[in-house]
Amino acid sequence: MLTWEGRAELSSIADLNQLKVELNRLPAVDVGDYIVEQPTEKRAIAFRLLNKDQAIAVFEYLPSEIQEELIEALHDTQVCQIVEAMSPDDRVELFDELPAKVVKRLLQQLSPEERQVTATILGYPEGTAGRVMTTKYVRLQQGLTVGEALNKIRRYDEDKETIYYAYVTDENRKLVRVVSLRQLLFTIPEAYVRDVASDRVVKVKTETPQEEVAQIMKRYDLIALPVVDREDKLVGIVTIDDVVDILEEEATEDIQKLAGVSGGDEAALSPPQVTLRKRFPWLLANIGLYIGAASAIAPFQQVISVVPVLAVIMPILSNTSGNVAIQALSVTVRGLGVGEVTPKDTLKILRKEILAGLGTSVGLGLSLGILSLIWSPPQERWVAVVAALVMAVNVFVAASMGTVLPMCLKRLKLDPALISGPLLTTLLDAVGFLTFLTLISVALKVFR
């Protein structure tokens, strides 16, 4: 593993040349990791040691904040060469993270062709196929022979994002067929492309949500997916590397929402100010939620003082129902996220959760009842019955809500992960405490 130790204070030309050789012979992704690990003042130095092709390759592996840092540190000419050589989808992703004035400056420095391509992709809504596609794909005419098609790919398509698939269009650029490079290589040169290519084309519209794009590529085991406009004209493709990024982004976003972390750009090594900005608003809002749950307890302070064992039982009741809800919620959100289930499966999943919930609620209710018997004085053994009953009902409700609520949001075309764990558990706490303490109050009047 290449490290900076032993080189941080080196200044001789010989040492810099040695480092340059090492950086330029390593895979771009490893050099990117190396640059990320360096102190801010040394990143630009290391990047300048890269030759042009290596610099372009490495730049696409760097996090957006370091890309922005290097853009500010490098000369405009070098920046322009790098940005010009980036694939259109990666360039758009970079521009999404940069300040508007920097994007405007970089757009002006691009060639007219690349400027138009970039502006077109930026014109599509975020989170859609049009926004993550690349315009560098292999396109063939129906009337070509296989030999002519292969010659065309060799001569003109070297810079394309992927050549594993070639897309066959008519004279109006409408997508009609698709053919793999494998099919072309193992077919006689005199055959026509239209006779080899398949007319069963899996494609998406430019406005198709990126999550759906990822699910389609996963379902059909594709490494590239064509994107067409409203007139069915081919405008780009989404490649497998973009889908990996989409899946990682969506999974990160869902996990953070379930945990109550606002936004989607906080990482484990984010600066403290980023962590504070992302977590504090939700934690502050969470205090408001907990005040609501605490308000359910406040009217029963006298009841708790009369039956002190309630202070021991209530945290168990709260934590258990909350955990059950988060389990059901996580499984349901994950199933919706990867396309295993849809809102049409609500009744099927709810039936499963009800059956599992019945067994869970009975088992956990009995457990809390036994613990309550042990902790309660002889004259208050009736508390165990109430605790067991409320635990059973609350667990059953928690499992049902953890399933139904995200399904309802999905049916309304909203993000199921909006039902966060803290929100659901706080709601269950309020309902559970209110029910439990109300029943205890009634039982006190009966048994005392």
C-alpha cells in the first residue's frame, strides 16, 4: 500500500520523480484513495504528479468535496481538460455538487458539443434516468451488415462508455432493436444486423425514477439499459456502475431516514460540523415527540407513586414494542426498496405479520407478566395481568404499524423511509403508556 510516510518532508526532484512513477503505475481507484488520505495541503501536490490520462481517471474516483477542492487549487487549463474528458453523467454529478458560479465557469470552458450534452442532462429532474444516463453509447443502423457494424465500432466507438451492447435505431433515431457484441463477433460478417439483433428491448423513459431503473437492471441482469424520450428516440444509456451508485445512495438514504438523520450526505468520516448539522435538527424535533409521549404519563404521576413498580415495568414495555416496530419497519422498507414487494402485497405481508405478531405478543406478554409478578408486592399481583395484556396488544399493534405505514406511503408515491424508527417508537410509547396507565388507574379502583 502506497503511503506518504517518509515523503512528507521530501523536496528533491529525485524523490518527487519516484513518487510520480509510483502514482502513475497504480490503479486509478487506489491513487484516489491515497489522495483522499492526505492532508489538504498535499492533495493538490500529489494530483499534479499524475499524467493527463491518470489524472482524468483518478479525478472521477474522488469524493465531490475533494474534487471541488482540487478545482480551486489547479489551473483552469488543467481543470478544463479533466472536466472535458469526464463521461457526461459523471460530469453532471460533479456539477450538482459545485457552487453555481463554478459550474457556469466550467460550462463556458467546455467544447460546444460537451456543453450541449451536459446542459441536456442537467435539464432532467434529479433522481431520474435522464439525470444519471450517459450519451456515449454504440448506435447502429438497421441496414448495416455485421462486418460493417464491427468496423464501425472499431473505428468510431473507442470512447464509448460500454460496447457490450449496441443499439439499433431507424432513420428517425427511434430504438428498435438491441444486439450484444458477443452476437456480432460470432455471426458471419455478411449477415445483416437487423436479422441478428433482438426486438425484445428492455428500456426506460428519461423521467423513470432511478430506483426503478436499478430494479429493472437487477431483474433482467443487464449491464446497460437504454433510455428513450417521449417520442421513443434513443437519448442515452444507464450503465451498471451508475446503478451500483444508485443502490448505495438509496440504501444510505433509507438507513439514515430510518435512524432519523436528515439529509443524505453524512458519512462516517464527515467533519463534525456536518454531523451536527444533519443530526441536531432531528434530535431537537425528537424532543418535541418525546414531550408528547411524556404528556401521556404526566396525568398519572399519582398512580405511579401509589404503584412504584410501574416505573420498572414501563421502560420494558416501551423498548420492546419499539424494537418490534423497527423490525417490521426495516423489513418492509427494505422489501419495497429492492422491489421484492409492492403495495399490492400489503394484505399478504400484513397477514404474515399478524400471525407472527400473535405468537410474539403472547410470548412477550407472558414474559413481562412473569417479571411483574416477581417485582410486584403480593397485594399488587394484579399489575402483572395488566402489564401482560398491554404488552401483548402493543407488540401486535407495533408489528402491524411497522408494515402498514410504509406500504401506505408507497401507495401515495412517497418515500416509505419517511416513517423513521424514532417517530414510530415515540408514537407507540405515547399510546402504550396511555393505555397501560389508564388500565392501572381503573384496576386501582377495583382492587383497592
